[in-house]
Amino acid sequence: MTALTLSTAAAPGVRADAIVVGVAKGSASGSGDLVVAPGAEAVDKAYDGKLAGVLKTLGASGTEGEVTKLPAPAGFKAPLVVAVGLGAEPGKDASFEAEALRRAAGAAARALAGSKKAAFALPITDAGDVAAVSEGALLGAYSFDTYKGNSDNGNAAKGNSAKAKNGKAKNNKAPLAEVALLGAKTRDRAHKDAAERATAVTEELNRARDLINTPPNDLNPEAFAAVAQAAAKEHGIKVQVLDEKALEKGGYGGILGVGVGSASAPRLVKLSYTSAKAKKHLAFIGKGITYDSGGISLKPAGHNETMKCDMSGAAAVFAAVVAAARLGLEVNVTGWLALAENMPSGSATRPGDVLRMYSGKTVEVLNTDAEGRLVLADALAKASEDKPDAIIDVATLTGAMMLALGNRTFGIMANDDAFRTAVYEAAVEVGEGAWPMPLPDHLRKGMDSPTADIANMGERYGGGLVAGLFLKEFVGEGITWAHLDIAGPAFNESAPFGYTPKGGTGSAVRTLVRVAELAASGDLG
């Protein structure tokens, strides 16, 4: 786990493996020349004011995320200077955007893998900049190597899930052990609070990444529930776990219908964080398919290999609730983790079967690979009984959303336009790619069933919207609700970029935390 410290020390005297500075594409003169960003004045001075020229000779252009390394000047205690691109220089009297700082810090942290300490001299003018650089560096320093080399979890790959069951899954030590923020004010309460918030949120987001990256033979529904129980105990969160017997007794036909084909039984986990000063209650619901084979509607070859990530929604909800508790937010937050493994077997749900859901509605299952909406439907109906002020569900729900928005943007649907806008603005504020999507009423007819109240499939086109309309059917009357389809950004199969690693990303965690903060302050639309 990477340590974060604030420092007022001058760059030349800092004992570290590297000093990180920012460079940008100059815009003031229109020439596009490379410019050194604020925060790096002491480093530039040591190069006789020619740092930009030296970097340009080395090929640096200031492009966002570009990293250039060069020896530190004489007299510096750090041996290395790392220049990271911030993109275009902001206009006069403007500062760099938070996301540009976040991504630059993340790129630098990744480039310094294996280092013990790096001092970041990126532009810091206020607490928002402290937060952005802290988040980027801590997220960029993440790595998942539990199953590599001489890991002490050698039995894990053989199906021994004790690591996850005891709630003490190994936290990977980030290659970069310590991040020092130069230019931050150590006695400024706002700067301290920003750094502490960044630490809490990123640590929980990285825990979500760990869960997403854990192989399904070590993270089945029971194991995930055990991790949640351990974290709840540590942070004073009330937890309730419904096992297969309790689910059957309670009539949770959706969750049971998905999990019935697996040797690993499903679970529904309720995490309740409460504040004595809370005036609002939010419910977060996460899809937690710990492995999705598609069931009887088996996925084609090439689509199964990353399906351990189909519990990313539950991981995000889990992380957000724990982060809310760590931050002591004055809002009540209930997290629901709908956990199941979707497997084909002689006992699996078949296309054509009808399930009776927790709400009492019946669903004709036309495709067992449209399983996420089934577990979420039960959780939505159950969560509605508590009459929260708003519900947000998070799920890697449809490939259609990836076709619509690509692999870096999640879709937001809602039964209230103002709430959809508020969630979208929260996502933009924290730097998560999101886009508001509609729920066209005419698509509902495609889910009409001659046998049941509704089918779990509708029209092929607009499939992501159809899934949202299905979920809407299970939201309690009069309750404000939003649905985040994170199928695209939840798992990065390409090269790392900015503060985003290869593999599990922790998508939606920061959006959920920000929504909870806005609810606590009374500023949530």
C-alpha cells in the first residue's frame, strides 16, 4: 500500500528516487513550444532555466501522459528527474484541470515502478489539486501480482479459497512505496483533508481492483461475502449475508435462478453504514457475478476469458460503502451485493424457464446470459422496501453499451432526468467517463411474454436501454433510481494509461462516493 505525505521541502534537498515535474504544450504564444509547468521552478532553475529545451532535445512534446526521464542536476539528492506531459497549457489566469493532473500523476507513478519514493512537484494551487495529484499517484502505483513469482498464495491457483474466505486477501505492495507531494501546505487543513480523502478512496478503489482481478476459483460468492464481512467488522459497518437457504426461504427467484447451475451457491450481502447526523439514505446495488459462462446460453469462444470481471459492480458498491464509512459521511448508505456464479449444468436454468422474482413478478428467461438483470431485479425490489431517497445500481450489464459508448465510458439511465443529470455531473467532476442515456418507453413492448409478466430479453437494437427498462420494472414506486452500465470501462484489456491499469479498474467507485458526499451536504440534485 503506497504511503502519501505532504511536504514543503524544496526539490533539490528531497531524498527520493525521483523528482516528478510537469511539462505542457505551450499555448500563450501560439508556437506550441514545450513549457515547464508550475511547481518545477527549482528544478528548472538548476538547469539554468533550460529544462524545457533539454526535454525537447530528448523528444518530449508535453503530450498528456508522455514520460521523459533524465539525470537530476548536480546538487540534487534525488538522482532522477521524471517529466510527465500535462497536455495543453491552460490559458492566462487558469490552472490545469484536475483530470489532467490525475492522469499525469498516474503515468509518472507507473513509470516509477520499483522505486521506493518519488517526490511530485506538479502544479498545486489549492486543495483540489492536492486531491487530484494524490489520487492519480496512488491509483497509478497500483499493481496486482498476487499470483506471480514466489507469491505466498501458491495454493490459491489450486482452488484453495482460504485467502479470500478469511477476508484477508493479500494486498499487493505497490511498486512505488511512497509518494511525497511537494508544494502542498502541511499546516493547511484543507490540503490535509484532501490528502486523507484521496488515501481512503483510492485504497478502497484499489481493493475493488484486487477483487476484480482475483481468479474465480478464489473468489466465488461465499468468498466475496466473507471479504465483505471482514471489512464491515473493521470499519463499523453492519452486515447481513443471506445464504442459499435464506434466499430460498425469502423467495429470491432471480438470484437463485442464476446461481442454481453452479456448485458455488449464491449470496445476497447487505452492508449498512449509518450516520447519526444523516438526513438522506442512499442504496447502492452491485451486480456480483463472480464468473459468467453465459449458463446454458454459453458464451462463444473468446468471450469467457475475462468473465471474472462480471462482479465489478458489486466490487464498486462494496468499495464505495467502506469509503463512506472511512470518511465519516453524514449520510446513510446501504450497499447490496447480489452475488452468484452463472454456470451450465444439469441443474442450471434453461431458456424458456420462468422464475418468480422476490417482487412477485414472473420472468421468462429467454437467454441465460442476460443474468445480471435477474440478480439485480431481486436486489432492487428488496432495497426498495427500505424506502431510500435514491437507489443506484452498478453493473457490467450489456455488450450493447460497449458498442454504444466504447470501453472508457459508462452509460447512465434513470427514472428521473434531474437525478440522471446529477449522477452524470458527479462522474464528470471526479474524472470518470460517463454519458446520460434514455429509457425509451417503446422498447418495453419487446419484453412482453406470452407466458410470464416479462421476459429477460427484448429488441436486439438498443439492448443496453432494454436492460435498463427491465430493471426499472423492479424499482419501488416513487423511488428515484439510476442505473450505471459499466460494461466498457470496468476491465481494461489493453495497455495501461494514466492512472488506469491493465485489468480491473474500479470504475464507478469515485462516482458513488461523490454522490454520497453530495447527498450528505444536501447538494445532490
